[in-house]
Amino acid sequence: MLDLGARRIEGRINRVATETVQTNARVVRNVKRREGHGLVVQNRKQEVTRELARHFAFDVSVGLRGKRKSLPFRYLYDSAGSKLFEQICLQPEYYPTRTEASILAKFSPMIAQLLNNRAISVIELGSGKSTKTKILLEQFKAMAKEVVYFPIDISDAILHETAVSLTTELGINVIAIPAEYSKGIKKANKIISKSRIFPRKLILFLGSSIGNFEPREAAAFLRMIRETMKEGDVLLIGFDLHKDRRMLDAAYNDKNGITARFNLNLLERINMELQGQFDVDKFAHIAFYNEKLRRIEMHLVSKEDQNIYIAYLDKFFHFERGETIHTENSYKYDMHQIKDIAKGSGLILKDRFMDEKKWFCLALFIQDDCYQKR
């Protein structure tokens, strides 16, 4: 049986879902119930909407021009790419996932105690299957905290699977939002404000995804998050720390070739969504640690001179042998850099949690009330 507080929360979530369905039937189409707990999955009809397709086409058109070809890393994570990344996380060479999970397992009681509210809204950016987040959610449940979880991801399929799983296993309220980061967090805040669910927020950005941004972009991204935070909110971010380059190179060149398939899948996506004519066998995955810039770089290298036609754009793109498409960076941080990026983003590093080998850091931030926008 649910207590009165839980019934009220459930009622609020139901009203939000009902109102959203009435105003935009295409957005919310799944409302499932289990033992009085709520699951709301805000779902698109198609994984690639027209708007996203236009953005993708524009970025491909611009990114494949000229000699220094590149594409935004976010396009690696379509449905197939997201599934491949889940496999990457299981590879023995890929230390970040298991290291971060061990930190959460060890310090989740301490993190939960820092959030001394009985009820909390948890917003996660780039949630994927929420495997590591489940460690925190289980800790909240063990401490009898009421939770509404907002996973935000661009993959509808993974979001729905994850939301159903968490609702079934943990009996918590889940509102899944298929969107990019900025739109997703704004939508989650709107729901929280409109329904008065739990105003205190824990915002999660795990998996060292912050390293995919250029340093200036990372600071701007954190400022965007800060602007959504209110007094009492906290932000937990995963940072991959500097270490031996041999370990870094191995992590992005696993022996089973999963990272290579993940990278090459971007060409498959262009073929499928933009009617491209890439022969994937004529490209190869390369990843290496750039000592000067202190980052892992991932590229797709052309094995021969070739011209690629993309029908959606009605354009040919020329590749010389050895020419690459720069697809992703993964910057590595030290504690000095973490403090600097926090300071420049209007945040204060409140606490940090690391593994014994200091390979990885979970940094907990709060707002800096004295911060002035520059």
C-alpha cells in the first residue's frame, strides 16, 4: 500500500501525463502502471524526427567538406551505436565503466546522505541503460527516499526498455525523456515545476561524457546546467583522469573490435538516414592518445582515394587515401582542471569520490551564489 505522500505524488505524475497527452498526443503515448507506481515514457513516433534529420544532414554536409573532415560525436549514438557502446563498456580494456561503477558502489551511501531530503528528483543526461545509476537508485530506496527519475537520452528504444525495467525492479516513478541534453533538462525542470513533484534535484552526467566536449564547450555546457539549478540542487559528473597512455590507447582499441564497429556505424547511419553510399569496408577505425592536447582522438580513415555520393544532400564528397573523419575526442582531466572548469561555470566542487588507483573521479558540484556571468 502507498502512503498518503506517495499517493499525492502519483496523482501529480498522472495529471502531468494526462495533460501532456491532451496537448501533444504524439509526444506521450505510453503510460504504464505497476503496484501504484508510475511510468511515463515521452515517446516520438520515429527515432529520427524530421528536425533531427535536418540537423544531421546539415552537420554531415558541413563536416565532410574540405581536408579536415569531422562530425559531432553525438551522431555516434543512434540505436545501433548505443547498443554497441553498451558492449564496449563490457570489454576488459575499457576501464571507465567498471571503475565508475565501483566508486558508486563504495560511495553511494555517502552521496545519498549528502542529499538529506526525504524526496528527490534525479535527472540523468545521456542515461543509456542506467546500469550505474541503478546503484544510486537502489541506495535511495534502501534509505526510504522517494524518487522520481528522469532519464534523458536520444534513443527511444533504450529509454523505454530502461524505464520499464527500473519501474518493475525498483518500483520507482520514471519519466523518460527522449531528447538532447539541453532540451531534455529543460523539459524535466518544466515537469518538476508544473507538477510540484520533488523540487530538490540531483543531476547526473556519468560515464566521463564531459570529456567528449572541447574545453570551452564543456564550460558552456556546465553553465547551461547551472542555470537550471536552484538552491539545494547538486550535480554529479564523472571525469576520466590522466593515466598511462598505453592504458588509454588500449581502452579505445579493444581486441574484439567493438569500438571499431561503433565508430564505423556512423557511416552506416549516414547510408541509412541520408541515403549515403559509403562502402564501410573502405574505411578503418583508428584511435590514439594525443599527448599535446591530452585527449583520445577517434577517426575513420579512408583506405583509398574515393568519391562518396549522399543522395539526401545530392552531393559527392572526395576522400584521399589516408584522409580521416574526426569523430570523437575524450579529454582526460586532473583535479586542478576540474576545479578550474567548475569555477568558470559558476559551480563549486563540494566533494569528490575516487577509486584507489585514482583512475576516475566522481565530482559533486553545487551552485556558486557569488558567480557573475562574464
